Amino acid sequence: MSFLPNISPGNVRQRLPSSFVYDNDLRWERPTEWLDLGIISAYGTDTVPEKVKGLAAVYPNDEAPAHNYVAFHFDTTDDSTILVDWGDGNPAETTHESNFRSDVDGYTGDSHGSVSRVASHNGQNDVLLYQSGSSGRDGIKNVNAHITPGNAYTLTFDYYADASFSGVWGVQYSYANVISIASNFPTIVTGAWTSVSLTIPATRPAGAYTTLRIRPQADANSVYANTATGDQIGFRNIKVVANNSGSGYYYKENVDNHHVYDYDAITSNTTTAKTTPFRGYRQAIFEVTLTGSAKFSQINFDVDGPFTTHTNYLYRRGSSILDIFVSTSEATNIAISDNRPLTICEQIELRNTSSNRLTGPANIYNGAKCLQSIPFVPWVYNAGARSYLYAFAYCQSLKFLPDDFASDDKYWFKNATTFKQAFDGCVSLQYIPEGAFGSSEQASCVEFYLMFRDCRSLRYIPYLGVRTGSGTDTRLDYVFTNCYELQKIPEGFSIQRANSNDIDRLFYACRSVTDWSSIFDGTTDVIGNMNLSSGIHIEQTFSSWTNIEEFPFVGQFTKCDNAENAFSGCTKIKRFNSQYDHLDFSNITMLETCFNACSNLEELPEIKVRSLTANNALFSTFYACRKLRKIKFTGMIAGPGNGEYYRLFYTNYSLTTIDGIDFSFATETSDYYQTFHLCKDINAIRFPGTFRAGYASPRINVTVNGHAALSGEYQINANGLGYSQVGGDGILSASSSTINADGDLGYQWTFIDGSDGSPSHSTTTYEANMQNTPWAATWPANTLTFSEVMTGFKYTVSGNSGDGLRYSPIKRTQMLEIFNQLHTVSYSATLDVRNNTYTADLTAADKAIATDKGWTLSVSY
């Protein structure tokens, strides 16, 4: 492994120096306290033997004994056995144990007879009960209990035999041979619970069974001649123990195997064991050797040890391996740190060749939380697209990828089907080599979801080609979430083909990005150019950008429907780019905490809205926008589904004007809880229901003379032109015509029953400045009349510590608008406008506007 100066991304402190090490050295130094695996001395840096060798951590038995195991599943090309030296002296180990507490534990009758689990039998609990068949050989077997040739075993069990049985106990050789492979022949005792032990030697006749088969025999060399039907033998506590073989144990291939280490059994320092604790553990080197000319056809550490841990890889812990060397010139199916991740492993060296490329790079280093060194970059299958799902997910200590990950020959990342969570949680990662993801679009990749989430130290990501063109078939949410140090969005990145998961949290907390040019060029409507036609979520998409003062032009938000937390936490932002003459939120239904904690935001363009109907749609929307001076909504016809305006303007110290927000959708007093908390500088609240010159009030009341069914509330149309009756067929529309020699336009309003065309009324003439105000136009007598919809407060607006409108310098004219827009109530409701000297200008008639609607005024100053 080496760093190449010519591809330095400059993504860490100081640029790449002339040597191969960063100034803030990213290399991992193998602890000198660790036992040496001897890989370099035995195999150099690139030889590929058939070998697995690793360093195991062994923790004290009173602290973490459940961690002290290594588990694997290896296949060989010729089905031969596998020799493993565990490095701890290979003490006797239990390879099979059955207590029959819940079931038969995999036992069946051997060739005849049947078995069942019974709660008790002749005074003992938890019994496997064998019952003879009508003929044939008696006995039981368990095909999952392996007695692998090359290992010596001790078999023990308790039994209760009926009086009809006699002879000796044996371990069956094969169906064709009647001899027992055990070296001793205990006599069968009948009529009493008896314990027995049989010895199975390491060397056995060729062709002997390799799975456990226990049977009563006439003698050591004769099959027991069954003469009765229904005779029974009860078995308890069957146990198989492999005895110390010095050089290690042989294991059957193509099955799951594991070894449990004992901290107290490591009592002396050897070349493969170390007693001196380091970081709280002792050490043992395990080594896997194949027999003859066999090669690995599968290498898999993704298996359970002596117990099953949590099933989610995030919380799971696999084998207790600190350093692992896996090498094969044959296997292409390799799983090292997968769903049972090697959470304490600091170095993973996987060697293969260009002839046995990995067919599945997904999960290969997944969950290796302590991984810091990858000495050899394995070859990846290059004849088709590959998944990189979880490839490096939660490699929390990994600081860099070696340059060979960018090699075209090694073919990593070059033709992906998915990058889902490929680097998720790599909080220490600082370096990905230039060219790692190729230099063109990833034509087959449908998913980048969470690819770099929580890569908190990564400053630079090389070219990442996301496909463009037609389609909505690429998942792109959360890709750069919490990339705190990232300074530039990678070249090649595009959101055009985002799928229905849209761009939710895509750039969340990208607080150091200063170069957005690869995706936002400052002029293109990037969001508008997305192929999704509607329903785009921008939840937290731009949230927690803490380094910019002006929000860049990224396009309009017309296609968006959810802006919850969209800009929250952008603590330095002061304004939006001048290309935003408005923010089009007209299809958005949710603005909860949208601008929350934008504490330096001074100005916002007009915000076009329509139906903010989601529950909590205005919950803390402008919370802690302490410098914001004015808020203007236009087009609001519906409000929060649950009526909440909770802390909408909380601590908006500088806020002077609120324009166009409809407060009439509250459903109870608590819906205004701390809505204006510490807002002490409000000068005016301009309600959307108030008729104002030139202002398109979103909701108006229309009375059509003689037509009650056409009378009621009308709402402005989505395009801002004309009105439609709520729940009816009435339509108001305007047409224009030149009204003078200067070419000025006048507007004529027309009313029509959209169901049958009658009645139909039009204003008497084309009038200037009437395009938004049908109520101000001149209608024929006895046709239409108009009135305001009350869009003001419905419940008490008061409280201490600045809740309500206390201390706000609202003058008489602006106060009257508040009074005029209050709802008439039949319950107790108070409007608190104390500590405002301008209330002295209010006349009794002014106050009566509010009190006649049932309100109580608090106006002391």
C-alpha cells in the first residue's frame, strides 16, 4: 500500500507530503504487544497461499467469557477435513452436548425404531426415549454431532435399558460393517440408570461414519439381534468431548464450527499464546491448514459461536479476532465481517488473485468497528455489476482506503448496483483515493442511500457519477448526512433521477461545504429539474449548514410537499440568494421547525403557501429566528390539521411584521402556546382575511343575491387567479383589457355558476388595479356582495414572560386590524396587549370591536 502524491485530494490537514505518509500520519501501527502472525516472513506481501490465520483476544472469565470464541464455516474443493491449531494448547473441548430439556436435539432412530422426548422416565427428567422397531438394528444417531477422523473423542451418557437388552455399548462403524469404532466396550446394565463412557480413537478404519451413532451390540464385533418390539432405552446427558491432540483439531468442512477459549487455561507464553494481559485480554494465534492439495471453496466467519447474539449487525459481535489473514486462490465466496461483525478486529488482510475475484464485496468489512489496516486490496469480480451494500459500514476507526481501491484492475466500486450504507458510520475516514468510483456514471447503480452518512472527518470525495436522464429510479436520501468536514459535493453527483424517497436529509449537517458547484451551479433550477413530478420531501435536506451566510440558489420548491426541518440549524444564514424573489411552498403541507434556530436569519423572501394541513404544520416553524424582521405568507387557505401554532415565533426578538398567516385553524387555547413568546417588537399583524387594496385575500365570503347555494366561502385558485367556491359551483374570474392610450390594463370580474352557467354576472367596466380584488370592483346592484373571512385569533392570546402580545409597540390602526379579525366567541377568551403605551389611543368604540365579539382585553400600560 502506498499513497500517490499526484492524486492528493487535500482532504486532511496539510496536503500529502513527498513521502507516503500524511503529516498527521494516518497509518496504523500494529501494537508491539501483539503476537506476530508471521505473515510477511512466510508469504511476503503478495503471495496467495491457502491459509487462514488470526490473533484471538481472550478475556477474563469473570468479565467477558461469552466473547471468547472463534467461529467459521469453511468449504474445501475436495470435501477434505480442515486442521485448526487454536494456539492455546488445544485443550479438550466439548463438541456436542444434548440435555433434552425441550426436544430431541436432532436425534433419530438409527436404522429402525423411533425416538421421542419425555419429561420423565423411571425417576429421571428430560429423557430421550428410544423404542425398538419390529426388526433390524437398534440404536440412535445425530447427523449434526460430528466425530471427525483425526480427533480422539470421549463419549459419555446416562441410560436406562429394559431387561431385554444385553451385550455391550458401541459406536457404529458403517452400515456394512458390524464392528464398533470405540476402543472399549462397556457392558449394558439393565433396570437402572447407569453412566457410561466410550473412547473413540483418532485413527479409525477407512469409510467409518463421521457422525455420531450409538447402538447396543451383542459384542464388540456383532450387531445386536433385536427380538422384541417396543423395548425401550432412555438416554440423558449425551456428551462428546474431543481430547487434546497437540497439533490441533480436525473439523468437517461445509458445517459451522467454533472454538471457545478459556482465559485461565492460557498459563504460559509460547509462540502462539501470551499470558501477559494487554488491554485486558490474553492472546492466542489460531491457524487453519488444509490437507493434501485441497483449496478453500468458501470462507465464512459469518456464523454463530456457542450462542446466538442480537440479530441486528449494529449490535452484534462476532468472533473475538484482533488481526486476521485470509488467503485463497480458489474461493470467490468470502465473508469476513458480515452480519456477525468482527467488532474488535484492527487489521483484515484478504488475499486473492485476479482469477478468483470476489463475487460479493458487499458486507466484506461491515461492522469492523476497530478496523484500521487493510494491507492487501482484494480483486473484485469485473464481468458484471456488483453490490457494495454495507461494504465498510460502521468501520468507525478506519482512516483511509489504500490507493489500490482506485485500481481499474482490482475493480472496486467500478460497476455497482448499490452503494447503500457502503461507508455509513465511518466517522474517522479521511481519505478515499481519487478515481475510486471511476470517472463516468454508475449506469447500474440504483441506490446511494446513506452511502456516506456520519463520515464526519471526510473532507473530499472523488468523482461519483450518479446516472442522469429519464426515470425516477435512484435512491438518494441521506447520502451525505452528517458529513461535517466535507468541503465539496463530489463531481458527477446528480439528483435528477431520485426515486420516491426523494432527497430527504441528503445534505443534512454538511456544515463545511463551501463548493456546491457540482450540483448547484447558481442558475439551474435543480429541484425543478428532478424527474419526480411532485411529492418531494426536503426534510432536513439543507439543515444544520452552519458555515454559510447566504443560502444558494438550488431551484424552486414547487414540487415539494414536506419541508419539516428543511433549513433548521442553519445558524449563520442571513438571507437567501437574490434569485429567490419568493419561496414557492405552494404544494407543501408541512413546515414544522422549517427555519428552527436560524438565529442569524435577517430576511426571507415572500413565502407562497396554500394548504398547510399536516398536523403540526406550523409547529415552531420560526423558532429562535432572533434577527428575522418580517415574515410574509401569501395564498394560505388551510392550516394545521390539529390546530397547533405552538411556539411559531418563539424568541423572535426582532420580528416587527407578520403578514398573511391565518390563525383561525386553532382548535383550543393551548394551540397558541408561547406562539409569541418574547416577541416584544411586533408592530403589525396583517391577517390574510383583511381586505386591502391590491391584495389577493386567499379566503373571501361571497353572497350571491337570490342564490344561497352559491353563497359562502370562496378560496383563491392555486395559480393565484380567480376564486372557487368551497363545496359549491361558484366561480369568480377576471379578464383584462387595455383601458387607455398608454396601454394600461383594466380588469373585469365575472361570476358564474360553473354547473350550468346561470346565474352569470360581470362588473360594469374594466377597472385599473382590480386583478386581485373582486370585492373592490363595481358590480351591478343586487348581484354580489363580499365580506371578510375572520382569519385572526379564536382563543386566548396571553400569558406571562412575553407570551401574548405584551410589550409590542402596536399602534391604533394596526391594533384595529387585530380586533376586526378576531373570531366571535361564546367562551372565555383574552387578548393581552399590556405594556403598550399606544393602547392609550384606543377609544371605547375601538375596544368594543373586540369586546362585542366576546373577548376580554388586557390593555393596561
